[in-house]
Amino acid sequence: MRILLINVPHPAIGSRIPDDHLPPLGLLAVGGPLLDDGHDVYLIDGEFGPMTMEAIVADAVRFCPDAVLFGHSGSTSGHPVIAETACAIATAIPDAHIVYGGVFPTYHWREILADEPYVTAIVRGEGEETARRLMSALQHGLPLSDIPGIAYRGVDGPKATRPAAVIRDLDAYRIGWELIDHARYSYWGGLRAVVVQFSRGCPHLCNYCGQRGFWTRWRHRDPVLFAKELARLHREHGVKVINFADENPTVSKKVWRVFLEALIAESVDLILVGSTRADDIVRDADILHLYKKAGWARFLLGMETTDEKTLDLIRKGTTTTTDREAIRLMRQHGILSMATWVVGFEEDTDRDHWRGLRQLLSYDPDQIQMLYVTPHRWTPYFKFAAERQVIQTDRRRWDYKHQVLATRHMAPWRVLLWFKFTEMVLQTRPKAIWRILFHPDAGLRHAMRWYTKMGRRVWPYEIINFLRDRRLKTGPTVAQFWGAPQDAEEESMSSLHPERQPHTREAA
């Protein structure tokens, strides 16, 4: 079959502001197994430009696909763009099958199949093995009801098959790196870069996380083989920056140490960036020198709030003391810390924002990423937010960088004011400016200057968007807007009896 993978231009600030773009890992992860099955696979990456709708459709028509796959970009804020693109392609190529996968469609399959007649099927959960089976069924005219892990339109309406088993051996499927031109992708200020996953899932119980249930269970790749793949990407394709998409790659200290030592043994000059938990950093205090030697330059640490009641509500499972110690240890070992800070909880007041700012100053992170609380209906947290008022009904704005919910005690403009004031104070305090200008590590100095440059561009973008955006004074509740809670379906795959998937050839 001729299979087209499309990465649409995402409307989020993180896609539109930077000059750098990263490869669409989810689509490449599906593309590798499909190539190995003998299909003719082609990728359109609409992020560059960004491509217009007309250009994407014209490119698709030239390829003349039998099936068009929209994948990892299927987040909440990206769905309107994907829906528009899929409709346009279905009109231009009516015989092509439209297949949609990713987090958002995994849980919103009923609405998508009911409202978007051009969608043939939805892949729910991991896509590597399910996409192979689905493409084979479409190619040979076999019934879709026999394929686990999908949703499709039956005689009586939308139907979901039994959940697919989680992929136990993540090394059984390769990434289709040959689908991209590595020279086009960069991060960290123009350095050639890729996105990878060492692990999938997270064992922790944060009830607001939209990823935990999607992956169902924490698993990891073979640490030695993974290190060899990163080294190969550097030697053969000039990749310099490795961006980890893992929610929590450091869950197992034993396995993580094996990976670090294997990568050090490869003796490649890489910059590693990603996310982890503060308690893992504190746990690994005795091996943080290996982190640095392997190339780790920055970790994003999710801190969310300083309020212990809120931490208990969202089941974060960490403490403010641990957060502070993690940042201290990282600085001691020459690793940048980026603290994520979420605002917009229903009972937030000026006093809460002031206390949060003071706490952040005591943490002294190198960088700050401010976000707005954004509930997903498949998470347990959704029930706590179900009766909150929605002030933003444009789903393209549900990207964590726009206010979408009303707060009981504060008008939206006051929340924005605290949001920007906190960023300004953290990034312009004397300590932060000194590090940006005079940090002894030239690589980290470059990184902080690049991030500061992005911040200067994001600031006016966010303020202008706020002034332009239409917010409702009496909007629907979250439950009215999104539907009933779906936390009973949070786990998208079955982890009880994982199937044994066939190994494919190793990446060339």
C-alpha cells in the first residue's frame, strides 16, 4: 500500500514561535514497522513554513495514497487542525482511508467517528503493531472488528474493539528515521536534533496527567541498544541534541545507570534534555556525575504548586523540600533546571500567587515554564474540575498556554498579570541574568540565552493573543463542554497478558 503520514502545523505557541522544529516521533515510530512490512511510506511535515492547507493537500494528491495517517500530533489543541486537514484530503482523494491516532482520538473516538464521516478508523493506544494489522486488513479487505486496539464505524454506529496489549518489548519496532531529512530538524538554538523515547508511561499516580493512562504501564528499551542508537544518530546523521519525550525515564535507577554508562562508553558528544521527577534526582545524588558525563544538560521538573493541599488533591507525590534539593543537586553537577509551574486552580487568590512566587525564588531554578491547568476528561482530576466554568471554547487554545477555565476569586486579566509577573521576576532577577551572561559553561550559557530569546518572542505573542481572544463570561461547565468523566477508560491498553510481537530488523 501507499501510506501517507501527515504532521499538521500545530497551532500551539511551542510550534509557532521557535525557528527550530523537532521530528514527529509518533509518526516515525509507526512508519518504521510499515516500511518493514513492505509498504511505500511518505511523510509530509506541515510544521515547516508552516505549510498551507492547499500545499498539504496538493502534496498528498501527488503521492496518491491508499491510506493517510494522522498520528502523535493528535492532541486536544491540534485536533481542529487535523479534522480540517483530514476533511480536505478526503474530499480531494475520496478513495483513501483516513486513520487517526494519538492521545486525543484514543479517548474521543465516539465523537470523532460520529461527527467526522471521512475517518475510517482510530488507533487507540500504541500504534506500531495496531497500525500494521490495520493496514493489512484494509489492504486485503478483512473485517476491522478482528483488530484489537481500534475504533471504527459499524452498522450501528461507532464501535471499539478490545484493547490492544501493551508492547512489552519496545525494541521490537524501529523508528523510521529514513522518512526525514535530519538536516531540517533542530533544537537548542539551531543544533541538529531528534526526539526519542527510552521509556513509556509512568508508575506515579498524578491524577491530572493525560499521558499516564494512555501508555498504561511503565516499560523501557534495552539501555545498551538504546545508547548505541543515539550514538549512531550522531555519527551517521550529525545529530547533536537528543530530546527525550519520556514522562519519567529515570524510574529504575539500576536500568538508568546502565544506559548512562553505555552512552558514556560510546564516547559521543551529545546534549541530552528531557523531563523527570525531583525525587528521582534526589535519589540519584550519587550518580549525577554520570548524568553529566553522558551529556545531560537540562531536566524539566514538574512542580505545579507549593500548596500542600493542592499537591494532595492532584496526587503529585512529592514535597517542596524535595523540589528544592533536586534543583540544588542539579546545579552542583552542571545540569540546568527548568521548573514547570501551573496556575489557574479554582481557589487561587493573589495571596496564593504571591506565596508561589516566593517559593519559586527560594527554589532558584535556572528556567521557568508557566502553564495553565487544563483538565482532560479521561483523567481522575477531571471530576474535580467538572463543574468549573469554561471561558475559552476554542479547542485550539487548550494547549496549557491559554486560560481556558474561570477562577472563583480572580478575573482572567489578573491571572495573566500574575502569570507574566512571575516569569519576569524569575528570569530578570540578578542571579538569572548573571548566569545568562557569565555562566562558566559555554554550552549552558548558549542554552540559557537561546531560551531567553524564545521568551522575549513568546511574551508579546501571549499578551496579544489574550487581548484578541474571545472569552465567555457565562460559559458552560467543563462537563457540559467535554462530556461525562471518562476516567473508567483511562487505561487505553491491556497490560495483563502482553502479546509477543515479532522482531523486525535493527535500524540500519
